Amino acid sequence: MSATGLRITDLHARVEEKEILKGIDLVVEPGKVHALMGPNGSGKSTLAFSLTGHPKYQVTGGTVTLDGEDVLALPADKRARAGLFLSFQYPAAIPGVKVANFLHAARQAVRPDSLPPAKFRKLLMDKMETLDMDPVFMGRYLNDGFSGGEKKRLEMLQLAVLAPKYAVLDETDSGLDVDALRAVGDAIGSLRASDEGKDTGFLIITHYPRILQYVAADVVHIMIDGRIVKTGGPELANRVEREGYDTIREEIGAIA
Amino acid sequence: MPSATLAGRERPGRYWKIDLDTLELPAGDGGTVEIAAPAARGLIACTLEQAENDHAALLARVYGRTAAQSTKFGAMTVAQRGPGAFVYIPADVSVDEPILITYRGGTACYPYTVVLAERGARATVIERVEGGAGTTFCGIVEVVTEDHADVTVASLQLLPDDARAIATRDAKPGPNARVAWAIADLGAALTVGSADARIEHEGANVDIAALFFPRGTQHVDLITTVDHIAGHATSETIVKSAAAGRGQARYLGNIRIVKDAQGSLAHLHDDALLLSKTAHIDSVPALEIAANDVKAYHGATVGAIDAELLFYMESRGIARDAAERMIALGFFEPAIARFPTESLREEIREGLRAKIG
């Protein structure tokens, strides 16, 4: 079916009065890994929030469909239930809400045919082991007092538990040490190897190419100033690694 | 100081429609008390009447020894004389299971609870009030502990929405002793509560946790006061409140540290969550500190549910109303955690869930 995929067409979005996205075209196919790279302020996070329905981000034009369904017409919770997931760069801390209860509520919401409690616990334990997380996490309040690395692991745990159709990872790699980075890579890898997650499409937003050493990207996009200016294979990430964004900027400057 | 009197800038503004100074209450028409206590060596848990007859000397060590009777509503409790309970925990006795005191009232009930813990004694008291439509409760709880004793008094009030619940609570912890108040006011049209402690001995520790949640047209007025008269003692006060509909509340958190109470450590933290545009909570932390070598902290927040928290939950598929409910319930958790027994905590959560709707 031609409508398959997370299809973003000519997407424009603004924050307050400032236009940030100036026409994004991008298709993430099921089971594929797309990397979206770009310098700070290029609009990467705005794309992530616009896709997932953050109230502060206003879509002013374009379409987004998820396997044919109009995503922009849905409130944030229904986008998640349609199969869209966002790993936050700065996840919110919610005191008083236990991780286990939150995960259970989220799983129930996204997959209403959900597992009986015992199987759900088993699923959690398995996924936590993959992520090298202590089971005491389950009794802690959501992100409350968590270190940066713990928050990112919890985001990956949610990814694993919810097994979305499409996952947008917003700088999940930022601020992580090598061990945490490997855990993130393992979490994505094990989801892709599972029945639930074998068709999950990824949009991995990153500033640096190093996460791509742990998750191989099929396609790499470069975003500058609210537009995708270049799309290529994994070699594009290597180029960013070597040269930074300046030569790409010069190149597109020359074209424009 | 009559703790129900509103003074100076705390005087009711346009939101506060009930004048506590002129509030009149119906005459008492009795009421009953049910006391359930576990077996423990020398423990006395009986009615106040029985204590007056059989344990007058013990009772005299607590009854009227705090400032509770000198408040406006405390004086009414004494004058109207309803059912009462007396709990005495002898030295070095640790009562592991909570002592349950339940008052049942008719039109107006004026209950009086007295707790005496001797040196090294430990106990938890859970007090409830139960009544029908339109009932009024106006009670006192007095606690005196000797050195190294540890007493927690928790109260849960789930009266009908047209009831009035007034409670005056005062405690005097002994040297190195602990007194904890845990107060959950979820029912009644009007709740007027105080939870006070006067620290006259070094090494004492006072914990106050309170939560309340007016909705509809409910009013809550709560005052907590910790007086640090002796130094090298600690107090921690945590208050969590929410208001929905046209619910209104005022919380006044007093911490007073006198000049000679050097080395005191006092924390006061209160958070108020507004769940509707017409709800109102006045939150007034009031610290008077005359000593120079003390640590006193206070923090207060008032606000609606954070939009970022909501979006985070919604982005996980949780519908907005369910997300709001989870966040609001979670908001109370740090105060709920201070209550004894999981079944009481669960009952409080259940009461909150019903109010959040």
C-alpha cells in the first residue's frame, strides 16, 4: 500500500510567532532507520514535537500520515495510540506517579488488548535487563530525581514496552556515556529483533553521528534552518563526523 | 492565640465568604465513640468518661495541658462535652498495630481525644469521624509525650458534603520525643482544622503532614503551627492541597522560633494545585524567627497542572482526563506517604480519586 509509512509532506510549523519548519518532506518506511542530523536550532526538535502534537507547536501547513491515517487531525494521546512514539530529549518528572503504574497505564492505552499483570511484569523485567536497569526503578516516581542517563534509559524502556509503529528519538544520545549509549543501541536492536517491533520505523534525531555506531541508519537526512537540505546513505553521517555542518552549509549556499 | 482567628493580612478577601469569628455551631447532641486497640502491656484505650473515673491522675497529665482548650472552637468542645477517648501508652511499650478511634455523631458532636505516651513508648492512633447529612463535628485532640516517646495521630475526615468538620489539635513532645500529625480532610462543606505542636524540650521532633481537597463549594481552613521554644529540635511540615470547581481553601503555616531556641531545624513545604479557574487556595507560610543559629526552610507553590507533564503523559497514549487524574493523585503522594498503614493510605487515595472524578 502506497500510504504505508510515516509520511511527512511539506510540513510547516511555528513556535509562538516564529516559523521554524519551512517545508519538510520525509518518509519513514516500516522497519527502516532514518537519521535526522543538523546543527542546534535547525528545527529538529520542533519536527519531533510537531509530529507528536505538543500544544506549543503550531502546524501551519502540510500533512503527516501514519500508514494512511491523518496524524495532524488527532490529539497527542490518539497519535500515540495510532502508533507514534517520541523519546523526549528532556522527559518530564512527575512526582507521585510510580514508573510501574505509568508504564502499565501507557501500555493499556496504546495496546488495549494488553497483557495480564503477571505477563506485563515479566515483559518489564526482561526489557529492564536488556537496558541494564535495576528493578527498584519500578517503584520510583517517574523521572523524579533521575540522572540524565536514567531518564534516557527509561525512555528506551517505554519504547520497548510500547513497541510503536514509528518512533521518533529526539537526541536520545545527548549527554550519555558509552555504557548508556550501548544500552540505548541494545534496546533499539532488541526491539527490532522482536515480533512486536520488527516493523518499527525509526526517526533518530541527533546532533552527533556517534549513536549511529550503535544503530545503523538506512537513510541520513541533514536539516538546516527548517529544511532538509541533503539526504543520503550512512556515508553522509561519516561526512558530518569528519567535516561538521559547515561544508554542507557552503554547498547548499552555493546551490541557492 | 486562638488558631481559628484570622488576623491582619490573612483576613478573608473576596474569595473567603465564611467569617470564622462569628461562626455559630449547634448545641451538642451526644454521639458515640468506638475504640479498638491491640493487646499491649499496660496499654489503656478507653472512653474519656471511664478515664475520668479510673485513671484521673494519668488523664490530668494531658487533659488541658496544651493550648487546645483556649481556642474558640476548643472552648466549645469543652463546653459542649461530647464523647471522648483516652489513650495511655506506658513507658517502653511499643504498640505495633494502630489504635482506632471512631466517633459517630448526630446533629452536632464535640469529641475529645487525649493521648499520653510515657518515656520510650510508641503508638499510632487513627481517628475518624462519621456522621449523616448536615452533621457538625467540633473536636479536640491533645497529645503529650515524655522523653523518647513516639506518637503518630492520623485523622481521616470523609463527612458528607453538607457537614462541618472542626478540629483543634495540639501536642507537646518531650525531650527527644516525636509527635506526628497526619491529617486528611476530604469531606464536609466547611472544614476548619488546626494542627499545632509546642516544642519545649531539646531533641524533639515534630512531623506534620496534611492534605485537603475542596471541590464544589467546599471550604477548607487549615492552620499548622510549630512553636520552637527549646533549641536543637526539628520540625517538618508538608501540606498538599488541591481545589476544583468553586472549592476554596486557606492554609496558614506558622513556624515560630524564639530567641533561645538555637540550633532549631524547621522545614515547611506546601503545594497547592488548582484544577479549575474558579477554585481558589490562599497559601500563607509564616515564619517568625528570633534566633540566629537556626535552619529554617520554606517553599510554597500554587498553580495548575503543568502542560509539559500533561503532554508527556498524552504522548504515551494516556487520555487527557486520565493523565490529569494520575498527575493530581501523584501530587498528593508525598503527603499520603506520611500516613500510617497501607489500608489507610489506600482509603485516602480512594477518597481523592472520587473527588478528582
